[in-house]
Amino acid sequence: MAKEAVLVDAVRTPFGRAGNRGVLKDITHVDFMVPLMKAIVERNKLDPNVIDEFSVGSAQLVGMLTRARMYVFEAGFPDTISATDLNKQCASSLQTIAMGAHAIMCGMSDVVLAGGIETMDRVGPIPPGGDALSIDNPQVMMEFMKRENWQMYPDKQAKLLPQWFQVKAPWVMNMGQTAEKLSDVYNISREDSDKFAQASQERAVAAQDAGKLDREIIPLTIEYLNGQIVTIDKDQGPRRESTLEKLATLKGAYKPEGGLVTAGNSCPRTEGATLTLLMSKEKAKELGLKPLLTFRGAATIGTDPEIMGIGPLPATQKLLKRYGWSLNQFDLIEINEAFACQVVATMRGLDSNEWDERLNVNGGAIAFGHPLGATGARLVGTMAYEMQRRGSRWGLATLCIGGGMGMSLAWEREDY
């Protein structure tokens, strides 16, 4: 008989803006993840020796040296913990959670740490007045796309299969341009997007002021060599000064004349890390830990990369159909706000609308930011704590994914 997988805890760093203005620019990805690992075992009084697997998702950091394994060493955790890196772009940490839950359900693991991390192109601190070394330089990539630059051996040039940018338009990896097309295809006006973006900012500020995010955020303390100590305990992104009038003055970010997608109705480039603690229901009971939620199902799907932001719509439709559910049975819905237009289009496609009272009740990525691979676990954690406050039973977390995909996870809150 399959075991049930439960979410026991969810933590994250405060989110900071990427680049020179970011509050986290002086520290590295190691300084993001290791404090989360230590905090999640300490506040659950968990012996790290019982952890079977640690999975980390990221769009840009994972893969080299298996970062997750390095974090195990850097946190001082036992060598017996297996580790996995995963890249599914924006759904990376949501996928690590689904994989962890599935490993528990099939009996492969009893205790799993699953999360994500993003530092947006950098691996080290950002020097004063400059930029950190980039992991992925767009100019280098564009040069690589020029086929003539591949002819290192002109006298012996192999016949190569078409690369993705020869099969699809290269601009499909410019997410802003895909959002512009989505706005046109689904008839989402600039006003629609701006109104939703302003609501996200207002909800996020209200959630901060009410302390609703405190349980999920682990403060980061930065100690400088000159003796200065700075503690970051709040997200940098939410804009208290935002108004509809100010949003209306912004120019299109990807289409200067008549652009529908602006810096104000899109998520800002953001850094941060997230981490969840998953267990079998039996193991949680054995350890005296009360779960937050029970994992009930997942669905992922590919879609047209030219309108990649619509991914949550077919992913959620697939989830509902596969399990015989209705959107009406969900008490809370968390959709990642990569762009306001894609959230609006998704909700309307689900026979609801962007003003559904269940949707992103504490704001979303337009305010908090979207640290790519770390976001999925943020959605699950934020939703879990809100479900607990409200006594809600069912929750849905979903997002769009670079390259044209979507992913949705369903959770149930039981009487544990």
C-alpha cells in the first residue's frame, strides 16, 4: 500500500532584488541555503541522520559539482544524505517537491528536503560599482547561435541536427516578449494587467505588516569584515508607493510603442532560496511532528513556448481531469505572477477571473519577486501557512515555466 507524503515545514530566505541594488548582493548562494538547512532541522528538532534525500532546483545554479551535495557538506550534515540537482526553469523547486513526495509514496525515502535557489546569473558577491561574473552571458549565447561560428574545423564539418533556436523562434526564451504575445492572443489589456499588479502590491504590503510571512522567512544575518552586522528579515520587493496612476506612466519594457508588459506589471529579477521538509505521514507521527499539508497530486504539461505564460491553465486542467476534481473544491489558489497578463488569462481560462477571492491572497511575485527555480516552494509554503490560518482544506499551487510548460500541485489539509 502506498504511503502518504506530507509537508511538515517550509522556510525561505527574504527575497532581495538582483543586481547592485539587492540587499543580498554581498553574499553567495551558499549563504542563502545553508541557514535554511540548519533552521529547518533545528526548529523541528530533527536529527539530520534521518534525512534520506536533499533535492535542489535552480534555473541557473545547479548542475556544477551537484550543488545540493555541496550544500550537505557546507551545512555539516551527514555524508549519508543523498543529493540531487534539478533544472526545470521556474518549476524547479516545485518539481523537487513532487519528486520528493513521489519517493516517499513509493517507499524509496521517508524524509526529504526539497527546495530551490537562485542568484540570477552570479555565483559570487557583486563588487562595488560592478557586476558579478555571469553564469550565462546573453551576448555569448547569441554569438553561439550563429551557425558560422561553429566551424572550428572547416575541412571536417559534421552535419548537425537543428538546434532549438532553428526549430523555434529564438525570442521564445525572452519571457517578456512571450508575455506581450500572450496579452494579444488572450486580449488582456494594459489596464487589466496594471490593476492586477497594483492589487498584488497592496496585498503583499498588507501581509508584511500583519506578520503573515514571518513564519516562512528565516532572517539572514550578514557579518562584514569591518565589524558591521546587518540582518535582513523582510522581502525587498513590495512597493508601498505603488499606485495605479504611477503604473500607467510606465513604458512598455519589451515593446516601447504600445507595449502591454511593463516593469510594473511584471515580476522583478530576484534572488533567494526556499526549502521544504517532506515526510511520510507515519514518519511524522513517529517523530511527533504535526504536518501542514498532505500531497494529493501533480500535473505538468508542455505548451506553445511563444505564449509560455499560459502554462498554468493547461496544467491545472490536466490535474483536475486526471483526478476528477473541480476548481470549485479548492479553497486557496497560488499562481506565480511572472507577468500579470498570464495570471489574468489563466484565471479567465479556468472559468473564473483575476478577482477570485481565493487567488494569491497575500500578494505574489509581482511584489515579492520571482527567484526562478526557488519560487515553486515559496508558493507551497505561503499557501500552507495561509491554509492553516484560515482552516482551509484544499490548496492549489501552479506556475508557468520557461520554454513553454506549466505545473500544478494539489494539497489537502487534514486533521492531523
